[in-house]
Amino acid sequence: MIGRKLFLAAMCCLTLVVTAKAQSSKIDDLLNSETAKLVETYKMLHAAPELSGKEEKTSAFVAKELRALGYEVTERIGKYDQPGVIGYGVVGLLKNGAGPTVLVRADMDALPVEEKTGLPYASKVKTKNDAGQEVSVMHACGHDTHIASFLTTAKILALLKSQWKGTLMLVAQPAEETIGGAKAMVNDGLYTRFPKPDYLLGLHAWGSAAGTVGYVPGYFMASADSVDITVRGVGGHGSRPEATKDPVVVAAQIVMALQTIVSREISPLDPAVVTVGSIHGGTKHNIISDEVHLQLTVRSYKAEVRKNLLTAIERIAKGVALTAGIPERLAPIVKFSPSYAPATYNDPALTARMGAVLEKTLGKDKVTKADPVMGSEDFGFFGLDNHQIPGFYFFIGVFSPEQVAESQRTGVPLPSNHSSSFAPPNPEPTLTTGVKAMTSLVLDLMKK
């Protein structure tokens, strides 16, 4: 009896392996037939970037492509905190019987960066930003890669409907770079107008070798808050500081005191960053100003650490001013931006499952467990508070293995995301890896 059970178990495993190989072969065949269009779409998107909140043409293109594939498409999704901003989010649904709902997300927006890659399809786009200034625009963070691979994934999954069941929910998100788009879509009824997903999937282009992917179980990317502090004082002549309350000196003391938050108030086992990125005050050598303005970025993983950081920032700013003799009526004004990015968290159980699928699909040598980063993104909003919906987010490499090896040999870093030189020199292996990886993950979660 035991022998028979072992035999049946072995046959079951063999069947699963054969099925997985057959499925991977089918994906490869379909992907090979779509590669030329995939690269063409990428180059078109790369040459026509749009700023956050202005993704009108990109979103219309995505909606048109999804409709042509048979998806039920809804456009203009997104309710922002700022009045007058149009939500250019797109949702495409493909229903295929009873089963799980899987949300696949790709972001669409670009950055105010002048491209210097030298590519023949480099962006030459210039436009007006929200302040009315003319700026260059570039897909300097790989969102063109995300959308191109997203659309090809959508096509392959539509062609493979016989191999999965449930509801596929494709979300093209605006305004990731300003960390407002995901929240705006959720606020506009993403999970009431459409099915609430059982799983979330997303990918991001990264400065590693093309053809490889990386992921992190648990916290992957940090939350991000923007904080503005107005340090107020009593201005006067630079020759008579005793007759003033100098906000420049107080601001300098606040900047230094803020550095003690991470080193003395947060556990060394909890990553956190408090950076003062901007300080402005005064107009002339011999004038003590009335105000100094500080701009901060604050990063952390855990919600309780984030809360403690923000509380400490306000306490220190006001406490330092008080000890400097600033009147209470002129206490520093501390403003926390309502737009923030929650931490990106990979559900451990889902991550173990998805990591195994990636290794089986791409090969173990192409899959690495990466290190967490303090960079941020708003994918976490789709998971709702306390990571209610399990998600899996991973990186895909953009540079050739030769470029990566040369960088490691010389110590000269490769262009990073948001650099004017960030783009895959040969987009095909990056794009095809993204499509194959994401398609395989979806099929595993929705398999019959």
C-alpha cells in the first residue's frame, strides 16, 4: 500500500512538472510571435512620455489595446485630493468563470528629466509642468517598460484562457512618481466598482542585469513622507543679532537635532531615514530674516516607526525653537503632506510561492533574493491598510550582463532610476523577461 502511495505521489509530481514545462513552452511560443510588436510598443512609449497627472494619451492607448483584446475597459479612474486633476487610471477586466481575482498593476507616468541616453528613439518631449514652467519629459524610471510588458502579458493571458479561471484585473495606474495615483484610484471606488482582488502583482525596472529578476520577502520598499517646516523668528539687522530671534541659527539647530531621531529614538533593527533635502532663508548678507523653510523626506518600513518619526520631528522642531527663546506665537509650523507612499510589503507565503514559480520559469540562476531598499513607490496602497490584500512585487533588470560586470570591475555605478541615462540599451531581454515572469505568476495563481 505504501509503495502504491509513493508511486502515485511520484506520478503526480511528474505530471505537474510536465504540465509546467508544457505551459512554459506555450508562453515562449506566444511570446516569440509577439516580441517584435512588444519592442515596437516600448519604443513608441519611450519616445512619448507624459508627466504625472497628464497621462491622457498613454491611458487612451492602453484602453484601446485592452479593448481590442476583449477586456471590459473603464477609463478615467482616479479621485485626487487636489482639485482639477483628472484621473487617468484604466481598469481592464477579463472574466473567465469562478476563481480568484488577480490584480496586475503597471504605472504610466514619466519624469521631468531631459533624456541623455543617445538612443535613436530618445524622448524629445517638452511640456508645461503644474507651475507653468517648460520642462523636458523622459521615462527615466522604466514605466514604459512596465506598460509595454503589461499589454503583451494581457494578450498572452487572453490567448491562454483555457489554462486559467477567475477574474483578471489589469490596472494601468497614473501618477506613481508623485505618489498619488494608486490612492486616487482606490478613493474612486476601485474595490467597489470592480472586484476586490485576492492577490496583487507588480513589477519594476531596475539597474541589474537584463534577463534576471529580484524580490524580497516581507518589507521591500520604504514608506515615504514629505514634511515642510517653517521656522519663524524675529528679523532685523545683521549687526544687532541681540535684538532679533534668528531663524537661521534655530533652523541649523533643528537640522542637527533631527539627526538624533534615527540614532537615538528608533531601534537599530528598524530601518529609518530622516533627510533634510532643502533649506532656504534670508535675502542678503546683513539681514536676519523672519523665516527659514526646511523640506524633509522621511522613510521607514513599519507603521509604528513612521508614526514615531513624524511625532518626533514636530516635537524637536518646536522644542528647539522654544529653547532658543522663540515666542510660542511664532512656534515652527510643521506640515505633513497628505500624499505619502506606504511601504511595499511582499506577503511571505505568497512570495515563497511566487519565488518558486519564477525559478521554475526563468531558471534559478536568473532569480535572486534582493536586499530591501529605502526607495518608495505607491503600490502598497492597493493592498489597503495593514497589507490586507497579499501582494508580490519584483524587479526586472535592464542592463546587459557585460555592463553589470564592467561596473562591478571598475566600481563605476550604472545609471540609476531617475537618471537622464537610465534605459535598457537593448530593451528586448528586459521586456520578454517581464512578460514571461508576470504571465507565469498569473497562471499559477489562477490555474485550473
